[in-house]
Amino acid sequence: MGCREALASIYCSNNQGKSVLCPPLEGWKHKSVGVEQDGVLCPSPLPSPARTCGGDPAVPVAPVLACPDDWVGYRNVCYYLSRDQGSWEWSQEQCSSRGASLAVLRREWEMEFLLRLKGNIDYWIGLQRRGERLEWVDGSSFNQTIPVVGEEPCLFLNDHDLLSARCSQRRHYLCSKPML
């Protein structure tokens, strides 16, 4: 069952910056994290007319980890799927300006989640070829069994693989950072 098929409660921030659990009522404006379903924080469109969470009927809860507006959270990681396109280096700069980096996918579940999330758009990720070695933007080595196709220096996520391309090609980009 997908996020859009079964709506759960909405986590959002009230005017005092505290996390609150808002009932999934039409007209609530939820900030950044959207709807939580099976541990996945999913984006969802803001209803109209929008009201901000806070006060009645908001119910205070323990602080929740959250992602910035327009980011999607999953397993304590925030992901940003860009609407604009650019070279690999420009894309890394855009992620850096958001306090993140091009996505580093160390675990199989990250790849599976992002393949479902991204749809049919290709996204730059934070993996580059350095000679014979594949290296993530954080300096760690690529040591997974995920297929990598091609010999070009920069990598992107397509429908089911990691493909390489010239770094100057324009693509959408995928950023990641820890949830705060």
C-alpha cells in the first residue's frame, strides 16, 4: 500500500517550532514532511484553503525528525529530487547549498526506495569514477553489488541501474542528508 493510498497523521511544525501531530483533516497545511506511512515520510499536495498546524485540534507529541520543505524523509535520511537540471558538478554545488550532497546510497534499501520514488526521471547521484575506482562524494569507496553500466566518470540513477555519463551532461539531481 503506497503513501498516497492510505493517509496517516500529518507531522508538522507549529508556530513555536514544536512538532505536532495533526489529524489528516482537509485544509491542514503540513510543512516539509507530509504524510507518514510505514516509516516513510511522503510528500503530498497542500490542500486549499490551507491552515497552518498549531493550537486545537493539534495534539502535542514528542519531537519528530523532520526534513526541509520539498524534501522526502525515509529511515532518518532526507532526500531532495530536483526539478532543475545541470552538470554533475553544478548539481553537487546545488546540493551543498542546501546543506547536503549528491545522494550517497550505501545500503540496498536506499536504492530500492529511490527507484520507487524517482519515477522515470534520471538523477545524478554522488558517485564518480576515479581511475579504476568508484568513489562517493564523501570519499568512501563504492563496494556494493548494484550494477554499474558504462565507463564515463559521473554516475546517475536510471530505472534500475547506475549508469555512467559525461559529467557535463545536464540531468536532474538527487541530494541526501541526515534528518534533523
